[in-house]
Amino acid sequence: MSSDQVRRFGGTEPAEADGVQLGVTPELGELAAVAGLLVASALVRPEKATGMKVSSVKKKLKEKAFAPGVHRDEVLDVEDKIGVPLDEFLAVSIEGLQEVAPQIDL
């Protein structure tokens, strides 16, 4: 996610850690959970992050055997915790992943 996207979801000024911008926000659990789900989803797709859709990520979210380390409750609670609908949160997260995909081979 870009720093503007993190701020939009309740973060403050971005911090730099190992070259990756991180928002200083209490919602990092939700961000980490959705990032893990998106990376896992991209890794099993032939085209990786290119063309990834919210509907396909939500389908993977329902499959408990897929990426079992992802804290699904944190992803599903995003609207209650930060006031952003899940579909919108996933869409913005996918956009963020697609922005950095070439740099991380996704």
C-alpha cells in the first residue's frame, strides 16, 4: 500500500523500514493479514498479481486450507475495525500489491 492509502485507512505519517513504507497505525494486523492473503493468492496464479480481482481473493479467503497462516478474522473484521467495506479494502490492497509487484516478482 502506498502511504496515501495507509493514511486513508487511519494511519498517520509513513515510516521507512528496510525500504518499505509502513503506516504507523493500530490496524497493522488487518494490513498484514490481507497482505499475506494477497501474496499467497498471487503466488498460485500463472499471471501472479496481474489482473487479480476482489472476487477471487474473497473466494480464497473462504478456503480455510488455502494460506492457513492468514488470520481470516482480522481480514473479515476490517469494516468493523476501520470502517472500510471489505471489498473496498481488498481492492485498494490489490492495487497496492500491483504497484510493487514487479519489485517483488509478483
